[in-house]
Amino acid sequence: MTNYKQTLNLLGIARRAGKIVTGESLVLTGIRRKQVQFLVLASDAGAATTKRFLDKSRFYGVPVNNDLNKAELSAAIGQQRTVIGITDQGFARKLNEINK
């Protein structure tokens, strides 16, 4: 299975397990509170959104994947989203391994 498909599958599993936060303000709050362990940012997000999340994640040491576009992220979790924060350490570790 490719890294791409593994990432999409893990996002879907994490959503069903209730281990994600979505929506820009919730994810930013989660990063600031050190609840977000891994960030998935759409590759086709706006320039301001991309800069804001990359800067925040760099400052707080949160690993980021921005290889997927909005349509792929939305299909993986069943909601229209641009940014997804993974709150579970186990899911974050696996996503980090896959995306190296």
C-alpha cells in the first residue's frame, strides 16, 4: 500500500475513533494547547492559511503533512476540511513514520 493510501486510511480510522480536530480555529487552539500531535494541511489551502499553520506548527514542534488536497482530505474523513489535527499520540507516530 502506498504512503498516500495509508495516510488516507489512517485519517479515516482516526476520525471514527474521535482522535481528530477539524476546522481552522479548533486546530489552532489545539496546537497552542499542545493537544495536536500531527497536522494535515491541504496542499491547495490559501496562502495565508498555509503560512499561519506552518508557522504555528513549526513554533510548537508539530509535524506537518501537506501532500493531500482538500478533496482528498474531505473524502478521507467525510467532511469538507482544509486542515486536520491528530490528537492521539499513536496515530501521530504512525502518520509521522508513513510521511518521512
